[in-house]
Amino acid sequence: MHWNKVLRIACLFSIPVLATALRAQSVQYFEKGKLWLLSTDHNSYVLAVGPHGELQHLYWGRPLPRGDDLSAPRAVHDLSSFDPSQMLVNDEYPGWGGPFYEEPALKITREDGDRDLVLRYVSHRIQQNDLEIELRDIRDSIEVTLHYRVYPHYGIVRRYATIRNGAKQAFTIESAQSAAWHLPHGTGYQLTYLSGRWAAEMQINHEPIHQGMKILESRKGHTSHNLNPWFAIDAGDAAEESGNVWFGALAWSGNWRITVEQTPYEQVRVTGGFNTFDFAYPLRPGEALDTPAFFAGMTSEGRGSASRLMHRFEREEILPGGAKSRLRPVLYNSWEATEFNVDQAGQELLADKAAKLGVELFVMDDGWFGKRNNDKAGLGDWYANPQKFPQGLKPLIDHVNGLGMDFGLWVEPEMVNPDSELYRQHPDWAMNFPGRPRSELRNQLVLNLARNDVKEYIFNVLDKLAGEYNIRYFKWDMNRSFSEPGWPELAQADQRKLWVAYVRNLYEIMDRLRAKHPTLEIESCSGGGGRIDLGILQRVDVVWTSDNTEAFDRLRIQEGFTEAYAPKLMSSWVTDVPNMNGRSTPLQFRFLVAMQGALGIGANVNRWSPEDSALAAKMITLYKRIRPTVQTGDLYRLLSPQTSDVTANEYVAQDGNQAVVFAFRHSQQYSTPAPTIRLRGLDPRARYGMTSIEGKLQEGQEFTGAYLGGAGIHFNLRGDFDSTAVVLEKLR
Ligand code: GLA
């Protein structure tokens, strides 16, 4: 059967429900065409062995119900001497060798200088949702295992590669990518990605894909605020609730790279893995390297659906504890209130106030350890400052626990201030190139966590803290990027392994800590959102979204965040005003913005008036009522702060029994009424009882889902920084 016919037939089966009914096993092999069909509720993915033994990608799109419709790839001929057949097929994992000129998935140099690598199919294994395909170079035992895991309910496939040296001579890897993902042939695609900087993370960009290559990457050693390892691509026609969207995210918290390439032959390919910049990873005979995991999916129901699939997937398959992990507690953090001026009495006072508001987790931020009175000293010396905490941290923690709250502690274990006992003892532990300057940022240097002695030191410090005190939560910060990434103790050829070994050791510390202290939770922070990716999210419970807590800016940061990451992971605080930009928004506005994620308070509650405290207590009570819906429900982005002066987001509970709508207006002009907002994700035939937070709407009224989705709700939002929320409960 001709391939186009297969695609046409596939289009008939666009409804995920139908696909679920028809889906057999998630991984099937068809000997006839030597091809594999990976099936999910939302899409299918097909790859096959080509006529020369090369692995070819054939299809990634709407669900294909039967493998029997598929046929083996045919031989392709050179188009010209400049356009060889190798370029015309979609190589599933291209080695750099032969006449191949596009982005390779693997590039190596052998000890003897030979750099040619041509990978061919050897064998495969299928086990439930897993497929492993072995490839091997046409001459040498340079072996690659491609790992696929299908997550049928989420429409997501995980890929990574193991590169093994089974040969007799060493080689150095110059590029090791996790996967190449191919979109259906064509042009006119649009790329969506997230960019930013400190205090302005997760800005959404849409741009057309043209011939050539777009690179998204980090060279900073950590994920970085500048670009996030996530992408979405559509055919230029997708909206929140319609259109085909292909999306993916890399699970790596170090130097990463995603290239989006359109070839001269209308192939569109996304390749991602370790950043090739400054990358050199020697593999001696018998050694192997695993690339990071690259997760990707496809939906035919728009960008909102792509986000919801990712959100569910992250909550249930990525987060430690998965679906069983607890709802995020309401948190208090001392940073914006006290900065470095922490001490026992001051923290106890804040804790008393926080507990009265309904806070469940009290976190003491920076300033509690060593000689840490400002950012010039102390990092590395992880013992309680004896002036501030004469009897250690136990009395404060007991006090916090006595108020019914858990206790959390800020740490920044990967860093050292030159003015610290640790640095005076171990100056060689900081990353450096001998004899060269050590660039300080925020007066601190990065420890070379790639070294196992440094790894053990950090593990022991944190293990001791978690063992000695009743600490439920570490806020794990990382307040600068790498510089002078030297590892002089190793042979020159091995020194660049630092980029990989650092991250692996970081992961290992977190994994060991969690295993040893099963109730310990971790927040990933890197000066705000500098380390947010699926790799760290396999080890932490929540992330600090941004150091920018200004509520109006937050609407955009949070919108971008939710493109890729679940609201449950998104730590959002209510802080004092005037805030960044010199802006002051009403306390209710700040609360409702923060209540769209994992709610925290970062304000100086000592200064709050009785009215402020009463409003805060009311909001926290409301938050607890809607928390399961916000944290584990489906998010519908109804109106975007990018395109409207009204922002609206709706969360629908997993069981459909509750929905919450948040709406914000920042600057009414010309007395224009706020737009009517049509809700999504409701059962059209069900009736919903509606209550607003402050009686702005007709309290207690009931509406059908059909009415709320069709006619919608009019929120009477007026003036500057007005806000409201309504809760809808399904009536029986
Ligand atoms: C970083 C974090 C803040 C705070 C400070 C403390 O900037 O993002 O939340 O913890 O460090 O120094």
C-alpha cells in the first residue's frame, strides 16, 4: 500500500477514545516490513529497517489502528551527486559517516583518527512498553542501543541511547544525542519554545521553521534561565484547543542542546541530548555512555492538550512518588521578609504568624549557617551560626513543629564562598584552570561536583542535617552558572567529562538522600527558574519558578511555565509591594496569581495589617478547598496575558466534580467591559453550582456545562489589577 494512503486512512482515526479501543500492545513488531509500531491513545510512531539495514523513521502522527497497513521503506535513489540518498531518508539515529551532512545523533573520533561511523540494525527486544534496538557500526564493534519506552495514556515516548565501545581501540564521543524526532514531511511548521533570563523566565516564543537550523541550548553547566529544554511544533495552525502539536522535553540539568532543523528535502527534525559545545567524552574498550532521556509526544487537540498531557505525565511518571506524591502544602519562606537577618527569635515570630494564617510548611531561607551575614561569606560551612542559633536549629524546628507545621531549610551545597572554612581547607575543590583567574559571581565559586570526594562531602553534609534535625524539605539553591570548568586532576583527555559527571553526581546525591530519608522533599531553585527540566524533576517535588514574585509579571512567567510543566510543580509566593517594576498590586490579586500553583507566602507577615491577615487566612482556606483541582486537575488557559488585558485560567478536577476559574484584569481602558469567558472541559449536560470569592457574581447560581461553555461567564473586572475567582461544583 502506498504510504500516502496509509496516512489518509490514519486521519480517519483521530479520536483518542477510538484509538484506545483499537490499540493492541503499545509496541508491536511486524516481520513482514521489519517495522515497529509504537501506539498510544493519542498518536502512533513507526520505524523500520531500511533496504541497507539502516534504521528509518516512517511516521509520527495520529493513531494508526493496524500495523498490517504499513509497508517496508523502499529504496531511495540519489537525487544528484550533491543530494545523496542518505540525506533523503529519515535516519532514526544518524551516525556521522558516509555522505551525511545534517545534524548527526552520534559523532566520534577513534584513537587512530578514523571518524567514519555508519550504524546498521543488528537486533531488537520487546518487553511490554519497552523496545530496545541494537545498532552497530558497519566495521567496528561500536554499538548503540536505542531505548524506547511508550507511555500509552499520555501519548508520550521516552528515548535515550547507550553508546558502547566493544572494539579494541578507544574513541572519543564528540556528539551524543538522545534522539532524533522526525515530523511528517512538509514545510510551514511553527516552533514554540521558552526563553528568558533571571527574573524573566519562561517567555513564550512562536516562530516559523525555515530551511536551516535553530539551536536551543545551555552552555552554563545547569539548565539555565535563558532557554528551557522543551519544544512544541505545529503546522502553523494550532491553537490552544485545536491542531496537531508535537512536543518534547529533555531530562538533563547540565549542558543540553536541542536543534530544530528543516532540511532542503522538507524534512523537519528535532535532535537533542548532550550539548556538543566543549564536549569530548572518551570511551575506552568496554566502556559505555548513556545519554539523557528525551521525552516527546503528539496530540491532535492543540497546545492546551499538549500541556495537559505533559502535566499529567510529570505528576504521575516523573515526580518522585508519582501519582501518590502528596499535594503541595501551603508554604512560608523567610527570604523576602528577613533576607540574611535570620535568628531564632525572628524566625519563631514569623512562624507564629504563618501558622495562624494556615501555613503548613515553614522554610527558613539563606543566612542561618557559617558566617553568613551577607552573600560574601559562609557558603560551604553548613552548620548553624552560633550567634543566631546558640543551641543549634533544634529549638526553632521544635517550635515550628509545635505549631503543626513541617520545617524546611535553604541550602546551596554546590557552592563555596572564598571566605569560608571549606574553601580555606580545599581550594582545589572549586572548578578551576590552574594559574587562571577564578571568576566569582555573587562572591561565590562552583565546587567541582564531578569529583567523587566533593560528591561524598556534599552528600554527608546534607545527610547529617537531615538525620540530626527534623527537616522535611530542602530548598536546594544554585546561584550561579559555571565558569573555568577545569578538572585538572584528570588526564587532559578526560577533563571535559566534567559536564556530564557533575550532573550525574548531583542526581546521585539527591537519589541517595531521598532513599535514606524517605519523607524528605526537595525544591529545585537556581536563582529562580535556572534549573527546571525533567531530569531534576525526577528528584525534586517542586521548583522555584522565578525570583520575580511581582504578580503581574508572574502571570506571563506562569503561563510560559505551564506550557511545559505542571502547576503542582510551580512554587508561587505572595510577597510584599511595591515589588519588581516598582509595582503595587492588591493583596487579593497577588493571592489569586499565586493560588494557581503551589501556594506560598514570602511576605513579611509581621507588617501585615489585621485586614491583610484576615484576607490571607480566607484565601488560604479557599486554596485548601480547591487545591486538588489546581494541583492535579486539567488546566485550560482561557485568555492569555500576552494578547489580552484580561488573563483567565480554568482548572478542572480529575473527577470532573469541581472547576475553578481565575481571572485578572490589569488595565481597563475606555470603560471597555471585560470579555465574556467561555469555559472548557465541563460536562455539557451536568449542572454546576457557582460561588465567587467575594460575591461579585450571582452567588449560588447554577448553570449547565453547555451554558458555561457556550454563553460563558461575564466577570465584571474593572480598573487596574482587578481579580476574581469562581468555584464550580458539579451538582448531583
Ligand atoms: C536565590 C533564590 C532566592 C533566595 C536567595 C537566597 O536568589 O532564588 O529565593 O533563596 O537565593 O540567597
